[in-house]
Amino acid sequence: MATAKEEKQFERERQKALKERAKAYKAAKKAGTLDERIISPEHTAYLRRKAILSKVWPFFRFLILFGLCFVILYPLIYMFSTAFRPNVQMTDPSIIWIPKSLTISNMADVWGIMKFDEALINTLKINLVCSLFSVITCALTGYGLARFNFKGKGICFAVVIMQIIVPPQITVIPLYLQWAFFQGAGIVKLCSKLGMTTFLGANIKAITDANGTPTGALYASLIDNPIVMYWPALFANGIKSGLFIFIFRQFFRGLPIELEDAAYLDGCGPLKTFIRIMVPNASSSFLTVFLFAIVWYWNDYYISSTFFLNNNTVSLALQKLSGNLDQQLFAGAQVGTRKKIVWLESGCLLTIAPILVMYIFLQKYFTEGLARSGLTGM
């Protein structure tokens, strides 16, 4: 009696033979040497199913692509159509997609209300530094998890998975308390003993009890300080760092170990091997992770709005745009979204424009890196 493995092997060989006979059938039909008597009923049924599938599949493929284009492109087309349209034309029933005239006054108004030049500079300061820190530290962490065996490796990888699974809303309260009353394992107290009254630009204060009596512990409030974004990124705990570590781990696991063995024979240590051998081979993954980090830090407003009260970034400026339009453009009156949609869409277009430009120039390398980064094997 044949085993399950043998039955599967037999079925694969049978399907392969049917495909080969189908090719021979097409070739004979094209050459005019077809002999219908040699075509088995099973082969005829296979050819019939394939002919039906070849006629039906293009229709379903069109529906799938049309649905994807509607979901992805419709918001962009509507944004471009509305952002450069005068506000009076929004109530004109004769205008659907193409406005009768174009204007850039919407962009100019939104640029001033959002203080876009200031917001752009602040965002770049945080975005670029955090993205670079994330790429470097996540690459080192992913390489260590992929190539080295040590005690607690499974626990460390479980923590990485938890970074991916656990939403930031769960950890935001303890993180806020940590930065609002930062002690730094005695670093703040040491700075006070050295005669310093500030730590990273924040005043050093004493923690008091319910009666207002100092407890002897000192802290510095780092809220509104860029260090709250730099520090987690530097220690591979920034925005989406768990996913970045997983990407690097998957990529480094796919590289042949002989590359490292050859480097060790030449006298390279682990760090030198990583810099001189692994980094050049993982350039596509580095670019992919860097672009991911840029986009996620650019679009983040939840963590930024939690830790920053006065720092103006692009995402925070867009979040506050509706209220600022009411105050500055409509003299404090609360108006409906329909009346200010042209300015809202202009703000959205301004916000995504730098990311779109970056993707236009780097999309070739981005898609190549995405295919080789290990995500396709998830």
C-alpha cells in the first residue's frame, strides 16, 4: 500500500505529465499535425479547465486591480482636485473632478497657519536623527539574534515580538512618568552633587511627599525635550523598532555563514566582520528600514503629542489644523468640514509631499530592498 508521501509524489508527476502533454498538444495543433485520437479524456478535461480559467481570470484580475486602485488612488486624486480649487467651487454642482480655475492661495493660507517651515525643520531634526539611530541599533540587534547563541536569546527575541504586538497606548503612561520624573539611575542626583542645576536643559527638582516635604530624590522633567525620542531610538526601542529588528534578523539569517568564517580567518572580530562584510551585503535592507523609519516618524503624532507640548512638528500641525482654521481664518467660529475642506486637503497635500517626492526617487531601491529584506518570507 502506497504511503501518503508516495501518493503526493505520484500526483505531482501526474500533473507534470499533463502539463507536458498540454504543451505538446498546443505545438501539434499549431503545426497542423494534431491527431485527436491520441488525446485522452483526462487530458481533454484538463485542457477545457485551463481554457475556461484563461478566459475568466482576466475579468477577476481587472476587478481586483480596479478595487485596489479605487482604495489607494481615489483619496490622492480627490486631494489634488480639492487642494487647488477655490472654496466657492466646492458648492458648484457642475464641478466634480476638474475645477474651472486653479489657485495656490489655499496652500499659502495653510503654510502660514501650520507654520510649515518651522514644523518641517523640527520634524527633520527628530526624524533623521531617530531614523539613523534606529537603523544602526536595530541592525546590530538583528545581527546578534541571527548569528550568535547566548543565554536568554529566546527571551530577547520574545521581547522583540512583543514590541511588534503590543500597541504604544499600553506603555505610554509609564513612559510619560519616566520622562516627566527622570532620575536616570542616579545620574540626575550625581549632576546635582557636581553643582549642576540643570540636566539636559531641564531644571533639577526634588521629589516631595503628599505634605510637600522633600524625600531626598531628585528628578528632571524631560517633557518637551527631543531626548524622549532620541533615547529609545538609540537603544532599539523606538517607533516600530521591533519590526526593524525582525527584518534585519531575517535578512542576516539568509546570508551564507561562510562569509563570516572567511572574515574570522582573516583576523576580523565580530564587530569588524559586521561593518566590513555584513553591512555592504545588507545595503538593500538598510535602505528599506531607513525609509520605513522616515515614514513612521514623519507620520507619528500620538507619541509626539504625548511627550511634546510646545514642539511643532508636521504631524502635530496637521492634527491641529482644523481648530487653527476656525480661530485664524473664520474668526473663532466653528464651521463645518465642508466649508474648510479645501484648506484641510491642502494641509494633507503639504504633509505628504516630501514623502511622495522621496518615494518617487527611491521607489526602485525600496521595492528591491523590500523583496530581499525577509518580509516576503513572513
